[in-house]
Amino acid sequence: MMLAGAQIVDESSVAYTSGKSGNTETSAAMPPEQGSSREAQSVDWNPASAQGLHMVPKVDPVDIHFSNITCTVKLGINKGSKQILHGVNGRLRPRQLIAIMGPSGAGKSTLLDVLSGYRITGVGGAVFINGRGRIMKRFKRMSCYIQQDDRLQGLLTVGENMALAADLKLPTKLDKYEKGEVIEDILTNLGLYEHMNTRGAQLSGGQRKRLSIALELINNPLIIGLDSSSCTQVVQLCQTLAHQGRTIICTVHQPSASLFALFDQVYVLAAGRCMYQGTTKNLVPYLQQAGIPCPKYHNPADYIIELSCGEYGQDKIDLMANKSENGKALDWFDDHQSIPSMEGLRKLVPLSVLRDTEPTGGDEETIPNEMSILSKEHFNRWYSLGSYYISITIVDLPISIVGCAVFSVIVYTMSSQPLEIARFSMFFAISLYTVLVAQSFGLMIGAVFSVVEHS
């Protein structure tokens, strides 16, 4: 569902449908009239007033199953390697807001990196989409990954950021007014409409996170990965989006009781192993049955984190990992017996349904200052690397020509060279080629090495 280079993906991948044509759950998420929506919103955005996007996903939600996921990272030259994930399993149900919890170093972000396809080296195991093995190109078109650090163009306003994303991600047959309706709907529901003319660098932390989500909602992804979400407003927004037909996976370190209750499903990690997966309301009965009941008036989220940290002994971690079968047990989902098997999912979603969602093709060279933004936008398929390189080369070319011309005139005259057009043209051409080659080397070095600026 993402854009690759200058190619526009097929219409179905970014199609929107009105909530009126959807099922009863999506139609209940219809927003109020546009005028009343603007009047009801204030500077302090209330997520409860965001009744859901007017445009909901057209295709059916997806069911994600991952099996025996392992991840090993290298510690450095001659320092060996470390295994972060130890054969974890899990099931991520559609229309759910899912929290991946655990203490620091448990492997939350690593698991989300693997599930989103952001990390592919040192990874083992399998990920299944609707009962079939994940095809990465197709998966990236239906998903997006919003990383922990908000990678935004700080010099562009909120409206300009959204317009850029719309031009890159939406079909060219949509005119500027239709794109504007999509942008207005998203910004209104995310409480950013009043900040249309505010630069990205001047937004608060919560507003930047909401803008990061808004940019990826342009093409209606079915799966959204959100790393490090601890803001109640953002989680409430994600809950609304999930119940519209998306699967949203968030990593959370230690949520409050009220924040924990907003999630539909929780997946708890400790030292790279699964301690529990199921609904949030079934966590307390799970601990009771495991013989380590949650103390009265104690936040279950805090208690499971304390257990995962080993504060009550390593044996409790082993006990929960064995009880959950490292994520294979589905007993703590609501109505777990009705969860379809892999074979059942393949029957529910035949291959003919996927025929029109085949990727249309398209696949690092960058200025170090823009590397983080490039990594996010290219991974989420806004454009290809070739398009990015050509665009920055074209933008830099006039400046390079003017600067080289000034340099050539000064040096040529000061060195008392013959005032002949042919000789000056050769001197200018050689100087310009030198400039372009030097820029290419700079881009290559910036892409190959991790360039760190020091103040």
C-alpha cells in the first residue's frame, strides 16, 4: 500500500470507502459534520471527540501469526553475538489494539522490527499473513512502521508535510481537492487541523507523534506498528483506528492501569521469551492460575513487569514462559476456540482475493543529515532510492553550476589565462565535473558510514 519511486501503486491499495458501506462496527465510527467537528475541537485535543476517520480500509483486516522467531545481533568486531529473541510465537488478531510489554532489554522493539520487516538480518522463524507465508513486498504495501523517534521534516508545516505525503502516496487521478479532503479528515480526527501552518520543529512531542501517524494514514494501511507509545491520547487514537478494521501493534514499557485497560490484547516479553499473550482482562486470571496471583489494589501491568524483571525470582519467568508455551498457547484469548487455524484462514482468504494486490515493482545514498528521514520514508515505500538520488541531484545542480561558474571566472582571470571562449569553456567543464564527482563521493561516504556530527 506504499509508493515505490515515481510509480503509483494500484488503486485498490489506497482505496477508501465510506463508513456507510461498511459493517455496523465501521459505520458507528462515522465522524460528525465537518463544521461541527472543527468547532468542537479546542487547542487541547480530546481523543474521545475523534469518532474515527470518515475513510476506512476497503479490504478485510489481516490475521498475523508468527512462529519460532529468533533474532541474533552482532556486538562488534571480535565481540561475538547476542541472541535477543528465543523462538517466540504469537497471534495478532485483526481489529485489535495490541501492546507488546516488557522491561528494558526484553526485546520489545526488536520483535516489532522483525514483525514489520524493518530488521531482516540475523532473523529466524516465519511470519504468516492470513495463513500464508509473508511476502515482504506485498506486506509492506499494506503496513507501515512508525518508529520511536519522530522523523519529520522540521522546516515544513503540518499542511506541507501532509500534502507531500499525499502527492507521493495517493493515485495521480485524485485532484488536489480530493487529496485535501483526505488530509482534512485525518488532521481533524487527530487534533492537528488547528496546527496546519505550524512547522514540524515547533510541535510538541505528542503532536509530532500524531503527525507521524497522520502521514502514514494517508494510504490507509491495514497494519500499523508503533514503537514506544505511552501517551494516553495517542493510545486512545490507536484504539479508535484499530476498531475501524486495522491491526495496530504498540510497544509499551510500563503503562498505568487506565492506559493498560485501553489495549485489547497484550503480549509480554522477558529476556526474549513470551510470558503471556491474551486479552488484558484475562491477565489477572492467568496469574492466579499460574500460582502467582496479582496482589489486591496492584496494577496488573506493573506486577507483570516486576515478574518479568525477575524481582520475584528467575523461576517465575521460567514458569510463565512454560505456561504460555513461549507464545503458542491461545487459551487466554476471548472465545479462543473460535480462532481459525492456518488452514481455515487460507480458506477464508483465497488466493484470488490477493490477485489484485501484487506489488507493481520499484525499489543508499543520502546526505547524512537526512538519513533518518530517508530510512523511514523509504521503508514505508514513499519513494525509491533512485528517485531520491535523482531529485537531490537535480536540486543541487543549479547551485553547483552557479558556484562553479563564479569560481571559474575568478580563478581563470586571476591566473591570467587567455581570454578565449573555447579555453574557458573547457576549464569550466572540468571544474564542474570535479564538483559533481566530489558530491558523489560525499553521498557515497554518507551512505556507507555512520557519520556523526559534533557540536
